[in-house]
Amino acid sequence: MKKILVLNSGSSSLKYQLFDVEGDNYTVVAKGNAERIGIYGSFVSIKAGDNDKVIKEVALPSHNEAIREVLNLLLGSVLKSLDELDGVGHRVVQGGSYFDRSVLVDDEVLQKIDDLSTLAPLHNPAAVLGIKAVKNALPNVPQVVAFDTAFHQTMPRAAYLYPLPYEQYSEHQIRRYGAHGTSHKYVSEVAAKLMGKTGKFVTCHLGNGASISAVVDGKCVDTSMGFTPLAGIMMGTRCGDIDPYIPLHIMKYQRKTVDEVNDMLNKQSGMLGLCGYSDNRDVEQKCKEGDEKALAAMEVYVHTIIRFIGSYIAVMGGVDAIIFTAGIGENAPSLRKEICKRLAYLGIGLNEEKNALKGETVEISTPDSKVKVFVIPTNEELMIAKDTVNLVK
């Protein structure tokens, strides 16, 4: 049996899961967070098996202390020794054009991740800190990095090139990279198993951050997020695709700075900007109450999702299955119903009873549907754990 620790490092937080791996069976034996790293009021938590969640308030001035405290929690509950760990897997947001798969960490890989921080200034530096912290605490344990962008490296250049002067791509690496790749890969693989075959899938990762991908026979051919995670469909606080002149117009005539406009597009737009609420549950409740701004926001949200699904069906030359995942995709039956209603022309029939389920792997289309529709809870940590096992053998 192997023990694999999966880490997801944020700028001030750290999520983790510990897996017991025996053959093809992956069991989560403990999981938790380290929160408010470098900030007053920091703490670590652990939920091991059927035990109650334990929270420990402790100073976490850096990721080194956060990793150390997480390891201490694991030692106090599910590990007898750190020597039991066979590998540590990390989620890294940006792998650029360099990485099209998960890789073992060495000095060159770590430097590349650091170099790519200009493309993911909030995420990659945090990942580097996490990797270095693990190296300090566990110098003999192999580490693996899994990139959000790797799955999208199969896109053809027609999908990833922007119509800008070519040197913007060749010299400055400005191109479509996408995100949520581990999630899109996972749900497309599960859908293929459910159907007994691969095919043409549209995978909809709908959370506060959201992206849609076109996947043909297990390979991504297009995705909605672009050079950054700001692009694509409307999200909780991000605007998604807009006329590229709009930011310039705002800066010129409203005298706003680059940082102010960046903050507006990333943190003040989307659902929040249109109706004052970024959480889909709050927006749905306001819609039920007849709030006009919430109704308008939901209409825009559905419209942008439909627009991307339709365009990807055209890109792929058809579709065999549409897959919903992530927080909203897994837990918003009314949204799924509205989207399927708008796509009824494809021959989609909706099983209302199954669609009412939340957070379960289920086919919500009727048996006679020409296009299958699935809800598949995503599991990025499991994908990272599997890649880690394969690379540390």
C-alpha cells in the first residue's frame, strides 16, 4: 500500500488530502486546510476518517510552518512516521507551453514554474513556496506537479493562437492556455467509462470560476478560458469575454488605473457586478423572489454557457455527451434544466427526477436522448494522486 499526499497551495492557504493507495483503489484517509498563512488568526484543520474535524489555531508565518503543522496533524492521527509517505503531488495552475503532462519535480522544473509566475502571479509563486516547504520537511520524498493547463496543450494552433502580432506569441508567450484542465480530464474519462466509449464531449466546469471545454476522444480541442482565467463565460466575480476595447475605454474616459480596471474585471464583475451576489445559491434565491437584477444576471449566465456549448459542437462537428461538474454544475438542478431546455433541439430529453439529485454521478438525460447529459462530481485531487503514483513507482 502506498501513501500519497496531495497539496493545493494558495497565496495564503493550503488544502491537502492524504490517500491510501492499494492497486486501483484510492481511499482518502485524511484531509484539511491551512488557512490565513502569513496573516493574523491562522489555523490548520484535519478530518480523518469518521472522526470529527479538528481545528488548531497556530501561527503560520509562511508555507514552511503550514506544511510542518499539516504533517504534525497527520502524524498525530493517521501516520506513525513521515517515512510512510511515498510521494507528494502538487496542483500548479500555469505550466505554459512547457508542460503537457504531470512531471517529477527537479530544480529545472521548479525554475520553470517560477519563471511562469508572470502568467499566474497569484498561483505559481504559492506553488513554488509549497514545493520548497515540502522539500525542506521531506527531503527524500519524491514530488510531482500536475498542471491546470496541461490537458489543454492538445489544442490545435487554430484554437490557441490569438490574432495579435505574431511576436506577442513567439516572444511573450501570449496565447490561450485554459484552466481547470485536471477537472476536464477527470470528468471526460469518467463519462467515457459510463458510455463505454470515447467521443465528442462538452465538459462544463461551473463553479465561482468556470470554464467549458471541447474534448474529442479524450483530447482537448478548445477551451473557454484563455491567456488568463478571466476569459470565457461569465463567472461569480469575473466578466468573462467582453469587447477588448472596454477596459481601454474605461481607463481613458473614467480615468481608472490598470490595477483598478484589473480589480473590476476580476473581482467586481460577473454575477456580483450585475446583481450584487457572487454565490449562485444567493442568485437563485433572489430569482425566486423576482429580483430583476438577479433574473437578468441569470439570463446572461445561461446565455454565455449556451453560446460556448453551441460553438464547441460546431468545432467538433457534433456532440455525444454534455457533462456538468464543479460546485454549480453539480448542485444547481434548475440551471441544468434551463440549459437542457435551451438545447432541446439537439434531441436532449431531461429526466426530472435524476436531475433533482445534487453532487452525485448520474445521467440526467432520458434513455431516448440523442445526446447524453451527465452530472459528474469532479475530483482533481484523485487525478493528481494517480499521476503521482504513476511517476514515483
